[in-house]
Amino acid sequence: MKELDSDDVEGQHWSKYQSSVLQHNESCCKQRPDFFSLPSDERFYQQCLACPLDESARSQMPLLMLPLRIHLLRSKELGCSFDLNKDSIQCIVGEMNQYWEQAGIQFELSTIDDNGTDGVLDHDMDQLLPENVRQESKHFILNGLTRGPDGRMQNRSKRRELYHNVLLGPLNFTHAKSTYDVYFFDMTGNGSQGVCLSREHR
């Protein structure tokens, strides 16, 4: 019997996976007529749950290392809790990597241009922003970032202006393009679970 080489084995894995995905999608369309209208990320998430890659296929996937930097913004008005520190962040990143390992993705706290802080940086916003600016920002976040009757976040353009130009402006966040940067505040607004900022489209 001819022994299969690695390309043949990979091809069989891929063919089997494609078949299972096709069956999953056909089954979902029969059971849920509105399945096609679900957001693509939700459909893909359900597909991943229903059609996981087997261990042999995952072991052949290249590991994608993503450089990550965590910024802890400290302030009387807006600063994050001191429970968030280098040790707790390392634990959080470790748990993230356990979850993303199945996809061949790992986040690595980056030491690029962070002056030896192991990818976790503290910023004293009380030194970077005047007190009246911090207080006005807090008031807007608490009272201006609410969801309307349609469930959508209100004052989105002003929110973008606040985070881009006021709160993160002193940190020159648009200049760091070699890492994925996460900034922790104590709050992001009523009903808001986070704000994703594009460096290219401000």
C-alpha cells in the first residue's frame, strides 16, 4: 500500500473539512430560513463550533504571532483599576492565547519601543490632561454615551473625537504601527463594551 505524503494527507483533511462545512450550512438553511441573514461573523462562529479542525490538521498550521501592547491609563477621573497591572495582564493574555491556540494564533506582549516594560505600559493621564478636560470627558462618557431606542450608540462622532483627539492624542497612538495596542480606561460609556480605533481612518 502506498504511503501518503504530507500533501496528500493535508488534501484529505481539507476535503473532509469542506464537506462537513457544506453539510453544516445546508442543515442550518433547512432548520433556519433566516440563517443567511445572520451577520457573517456569527455564521462563521457557528461553523467553527459545528466543524472543528481535527488535531492532526491543527498541528500542521503555522503559528501566527501577533505583537501586543497594553496601555493602562491612570487618572482620578478616568483611570483604570490598579487591579489591572503587569501580572494580571499577563494572566489575561495567557487565557487569550489558550482560546486562540486552536486557530494557530498567539498574542505576544511586545517590547518594541516600550522602554523595557514587557509590553504593559502605565500612563499618568493626570499629568497629560488638565483637570477640567478630564472632568468634562468623564461627564460626556457617563451621560452622552447612551443607546437610543434603536439600540445604537448615540453621539458616535463626538465619542470618536473624544477618544482620538482628547484622551489618546497625548499618547501619539497613531505613530505606533508595529503592534496591536489596547488602551484600558475605567469606563467606555453606558452600554458600550469597547471602542475600536483605526489608525488609518481617523
